[in-house]
Amino acid sequence: MTWQFTLSGLLIGLLVGMTGMGGGSLLTPILVIFFGFQPTTAVGTDVLHGAIFKSFGAVRHRRLGTVHARLTLWMFAGSGPMSLLGVVVATWLDRHSSGAKDIEAYAIGAALVIGGVGLVAKTFIKRGIQPDDAPFLLARRDKVIALALGATCGFIVGLTSVGSGTLFGLVMVLVFPLTLPKIVGTDIFHAAALLWVAGFGHLVAGNVDLRTMAWLLTGSIPGVLISSQFTRVVPDRVLRLGLASVLVLSGIKLVDFAGADYVIASGAVIAAIGFAIWAFVARLGRRRPRPEPAPTSD
């Protein structure tokens, strides 16, 4: 089973290239639901894969000058150590708890649902985005928020692999006065640094399937390079909402409460209907003739 991993990596790469975020959150549920991985191994493989994968984007954004270095440092001061604590908790549950598989699956499922809701919120909320690139100097309050944000979300990333591309970006939109390019660049650069720490922790703990990760990278790296080169046919907002729907439904599948199958089926039908309506409206808009410009007198 090798080409299936490459295909999965290609899907992740294409999604990240088209949306700029979020695709990595799909890898853990894909490995658990479709390939039968233990949740802890799926998380560890996902995290280290994300560290290598996102480093390409991190270097690119750093060269473009779209990374707020001080904000990244303060977030990483909290996220780095706490991500290792998340790795320790995940590994301990896997080795010392008889219900570790269920506990980890519930944690991943809950994080996916929260991440999907956060992705919807981030798609529509633009409260903190600034129109200009004026320097943003961190005050004491900003440093405390960045440290707390890093610590909270870093633990979630280390435990579940979810959140590095959604939760940080959402809070930055709400709290810090940055332009959209700097929010994206800072988010990706910090995520890469955080995932390297958490990924190394999972590697040392034996939670990484290196062979699977290598095959995933053969698809994900070309995927992100290919999709980022083309003009997007589907609007960014539609892609993100579709991805959020997949995250929420995957989370529900992993939690697997009574009636979960009905919720998943209903959600899938609603999402399909919504996408069909959008496609129909978009097609009507393309067919509608544009008004002729009024003649001007000489």
C-alpha cells in the first residue's frame, strides 16, 4: 500500500495550495478512518509530515517579509514546550491506558470539530486585519496573549495534530493588528517551527511511521507546488467552507456517538446541496449579459 499514501498526500498538498491552510488537519482522520492507523501513530506521522511540508511555505514567507518575527517568538515560547507535553500525554495514554485508542480518537474528533468551526469563523471574520503594513510593536498585553495562545494551542497540536493552521490564525485575526499577508506568513512560519518540535517529540516516542510519511511527502510536496501555480477556479471562501464541513464530519466520525452516522449523512447531503446551489448561481451569473456602456457625447 504505497500509491494510496501518495494519493492522500497529493490531496493534502492540493488543498493547502488552494486554500493556504487547513489541509493538514485532514491527514490524521484519513490515516485513522481509511488506513486503520492507531490514533497516536496517525498524530505523530501527521505532525512530522506537517513540519517538513510547511517548512517550504515558511521559508517562502520569510523571504517575502510577511513574517512578524517577534510575535512568532512569543507564541513559540508557549507552544514549543506545551506541544511536548501534549506528546507526553498522548504517548502515556497509548501505553498505560486500556481505553487509550478511544480517548485519543475522542480528543482528535473534538479538535477537528473545533477546528472546522474555527475555519468557518476565520473565513468570515476580518476584524483585526489592517489595510496597511504599519509596524506592529508588541506591548506587554500582546506578549501575554501570544504566550497564552501558544501554550494552549501548542498542547492541542502535540496531542491531536489539529490546530496549527486554524486556531492560531483565527486568534491572530481577532487580536493582533496585522495585514492578511502577515497573518498568513506568521501563522505558517510559527506552525512549521512548532511542528518540528512536536514532530521530533513524537519521533523519539516512536509514534511516527517513517515509511508512510515518506510516501505522503511524494504526493504532498508536488501537490502544493502544482496547485499554487494556477488561478483558483473555485472561490477561496467556498473551498474553506467545504474543508470545514469535512473536518467537522470527520470529527463526528471519530467521536462516534449514538446517531453519529445519521448526523454525518445529513451533513454530507446539506453540504452537497449547498455546493450545488452555489454552482448553479455562479453559472447563472456567468450567463447573465453585461449591460452595455452608455454612449458618451463628444
